[in-house]
Amino acid sequence: MTEGRRWYDKDPVLKEALELLKLQTDETKAEAADYILKLQEQVAADVIEHLYETVAKYQGKGNRWYDHDPVMMKAIEMLRLAPPKMQRIAALKLLLALEQKSAEHFDA
């Protein structure tokens, strides 16, 4: 896919977080999805409605790496629909958590 065409390419931190998440184990992806879904509490109801419409439309049918996992798809769509400031905060926290998890594997 061409650089700059995805919604998260606009923010280098968010882009790095999602690219790193894509490479993680299913267990780590599930933990990350749970974290991202906690954003739901901070997002307006109309955004939530749009989220469910998008998930229903693309679940299992899309070409994106997260389209075939319903929990991950919901989490990534939630992140996509969140305000930019919230996206960046979530991306930074996600990067820190993923880096710490990677470091734990090297310690073992």
C-alpha cells in the first residue's frame, strides 16, 4: 500500500504503534485490543454507532490485517474514530507496552 494513504499514516507515532502491533503474537494483539477498546468510554455515542456499522460491513471481508479478527477490528476502528489527541496518547501507551513486552521475552 502506498505510504500516506492509510488513516494512521498522518501521525508517525500512531503509524509505528500499529505497524508494531501488526507483528505481535495473537495473545499480545488481544491484550492491545482490550486496552484500545477501553477508549469506548471516552468516545461519543454517534462515533460508537458508526463503529458498529463499519465493523458489520467489513468484518471478515476486508483486506486489512485486522479485518479477520473481530475484536482487533473493533479496537482499530475505535482508535481510527477517536480524536487525534486520544489516538496519539493511545499509540504512545501501546508502543511502551509492546516494547516492554518485547524486552520481557529477551529476559527469559
